[in-house]
Amino acid sequence: MAALVPRKAYTDEELRHLYPHGLELQLVQVLMRHGERTPVSARFQKTGLPAFWPYCASVVHLKSAVMTLARGPGDGSPFDTFQWKRHLETFGQNDEPVVATGPGGELDNVCDMGSLTDQGRQTTYKLGLRLRELYVDRLGFLPRTTSSLDFLYLRATPVTRALESLQQAFAALYPPSGLEADERGRYPVPTILTRAPADETLYPNDSNCRRFAALSRAFAQRSADRWNATDEMDYLNKLYSKWMPSNSRVAVDSRPRLSGIMDTINSTAAHGPETRLPQEFYDGKAKEIIEKITVEEWFAGFKESRDYRMLGVGGLLGDVVGRMVGSAEQTSADGESEIAAQKGQPSPRIKFGLSGCHDTTLAAVLASLGAFDTNSWPPFTSHIAIEMFRKSDKQAPSANRPTVAAARPKRSWWDALSLGTSTPPPDIGRRVTADLTPSEKKKLDGYYVRLRYNDEPVTIPGCKTPGNHLEGDESFCTLAAFKAIVDKFTPRDWKQQCRIDRNIPTPQIKEPEWAGY
């Protein structure tokens, strides 16, 4: 399935079951895949598929901040908005520059490779509407209107389509009608966190983690060895080999790779007839074969290898757990230290997180928790909602914590100069459960974690153990059990653990170290 078909809205009875009496939501963290996009590279030109698609109307409505000469004291900000549109330039037949055009000769609205399309903007906006309907309208967990957005943790990867998808979803979660002016007449502006590519853990970062890249190649080679000479691959070749470059054979490691073939099939299936492949590319049996093989190639490592989990998404899930534990402890480790409200002002609790990421993020997270029991690739605009609940008899955290200055330990001028980063207060979120004192472990009592993937609850194997879940519902994992599972593959020093001596042979695949326990 290329595009997600959302399930119907929950009925009142379903909501009562999903959000049972006796538990109260305290923190929600949503990981969302970007919406429909163009292929990341041009493939199958032999079929007549155009390289450039006219599905990106946003490129004629671009705005940038530009600094102008100061107008004088009291004239306000020196920044103005510069409005512009973009045309895409490319190589011509003899390497001369030409302007890229769509299949009908379009100059405007032409997408670059891997761009979020108009269709992708619509589906991510609709995801934001569904999130608002659930968490604002139905559950009353988030405020209907607000003059401050400091209770939100928003983050996106450096990939433009992920940031744009996050913006589309947020625009529906809190439209202009949901924003109020403060006492100075200013409307709130959301803070969106991003990282440099070398620091990014919101997707499996094989470009900047050498050891993970080596492990990834080993698992990919295993899949190639398993599948390249099978009847399933022969079936794909009967359909596609004539369209391959030089009629080469389709394989896990062909050029384009099997996963690249799937990328173009899915991107074209999600858009209009002007950008379709020949009909045999959409064969139902072929789709099942491709997804089964590529899911194994890309995600089996997360199920079978602790190192793979640790280097691929261990940092991300460590952050997720850290924010949940910070929320339980009522410290700024719940994400507030990153949002950094104005010093000296009451600091609101973080209640909702939304992160713009990728298919590889979602499947890797679920597989690393032993909860990706499918051969289906995550569709565009898929999402995982990671919800933390507290028992109703536990004291509810106040809406605002003490002032930021009181909540954070003081740092010297030398600390600030040498680190150049904010420092969250000491907390137990990143410490291994076995190292916690009895009083620290007790802070986790009465809290539960539940994951919903595309609005369907999933169950983590290790949470099925008696004592590790809410009585009567194994999908509600205790926070202590969830943390203990994630602790086992949370890196202590991700960048150091990503390094690998170039003289060391390619890592060998060991006996499975199964995920979810």
C-alpha cells in the first residue's frame, strides 16, 4: 500500500476501551512519516515515465526572510519577507542547462527529486486534523485554543519533506482559529527542533554512523544471498527485466536496487495518470513479493541484532523514554529543556510531541521493540503514537513547573562557553534501570506506555510478562518495563559507538538477539 487509508474515527465505545477509566493521559509523542513524494531519483525512463513531476504548487509560493537596512530607532524588526517562485534547472542533451518541465511541458509547480507533493501536503494536513479530533475534541487532552505553544515538542529531520510534513500536520492541529494573542497582542510561534545531519538520530543514520552502515550492508547481502536466485525473484524478472537498464536482472542488489524499484512503484501509484508506469508494475503478487523481501532487507537487523537496534534507533528511543521519565519526575527532561521557555517565567509541562521523520524510522522503532509483525512497508503519512498514562490515583502534575531558573542547575560562565548547549537537570531517564535506587525505581510506579501504529494498538513481547502490563490489557506496558526493554539498546555514546576501524572486516551476523525483551 503506497498511501495510507486511515481507519474510521473511533467510536465512543472504542474510545472507552482505548482510554480506560482509571488511567489519564500525561504525555503523547507522535512519530510521523512524511506524506506522498516524488521518487528520490529518476528511474525507468525507458517506460516513458517523466523524470520531473508537476505536483508541487508550493514552489510558486515560496517566502524567505531577508534583512534590510535599519529604518531607524523603534522601527521594529530589520527583517522583511521575500516572496519568490522556483523553476528547476537540469542538464540538456549536450550538457547545456535547460529548465525542467513536467509531462505536459509545465514550467511551474515542478518537483525536485524526493519532494513532498501536493498530495503529500493534503494527507499530512489530514493527519493533523485527525490528531486534533482525537486529542483536542474527543479526549480534551490538549487545549482547544492557546496563547502559548510551549507545551509542544516539535522536531523534524534535516530532510525538507519531513519538515514540510510536520508543518502541514501542525497547521491542522493548531490552525489560526486555535491560536490566541497574549497580553502584548502577539500570536504564538512554534519552535521546531532540527539537528545537523551528523547528529541526527530521528532515522537510522547510515551516512554518519559507519558501524551501522557496515551492519546494514551485511544484512542486505544476506537478503541478496537468500532471494536473488528464487522463484519469487524470477517472477519479478518476468514482469520488469525488459524495463531494467540494458535488460539487466532484477535483484536485491541490482541497479536500481529492488528497494529503489519499490520506491518508484509506490511514488507513481500515489499520484496521477501522467506519471504512471506500465500496468505490470502494479501486479498484486509482485507487490507482496517486493515488500516481503525489502522489509527483511531493511528491518530484519532491528529484530535480530542488539547492535543494529542500538546504532539505528537506540538514541531516538532513549530520547523518547527520557522525556517520559522526565514527565513522570516533573523535570524539564520531558523536552522543555530543548524548547527553553523564557528564563524566570513559569515553565509549562510538555504534553505533546510531534516529529517529522521517515518510513525507516517507524518500521525500525516497531521492529526494535519486537512489534513489527508485518511484511507491509509503512505507507506514506503513517504514524506511531507513543502515549504515556498515569493511574488516576497518582497526583497529577501541575500545569506549570517552578520557574526555569529554579528548575535547572546553575552553570558557570565557563560551562556555557565550552558547551554552548542547554543542560537538562539530572534525571533517571538515561540511566540503566539496574543502576537505579529503590526510591528512583518507585518514581516509575503507576505509569504505563501504549503504542498505536496507524491508530491500531501494538503489543511489545516483553510487556506480556505478568507484572509488566496493566491488568487485562497487555498493550499497556508499565513504564518501568518499557524503559528496561529500551535500556538494553540505548547507546551510552552514540558517536563513539558508531566508529569502526576500517581494518576490521565487515561485521558478521550473529545468532539472533530478539527484540522486544
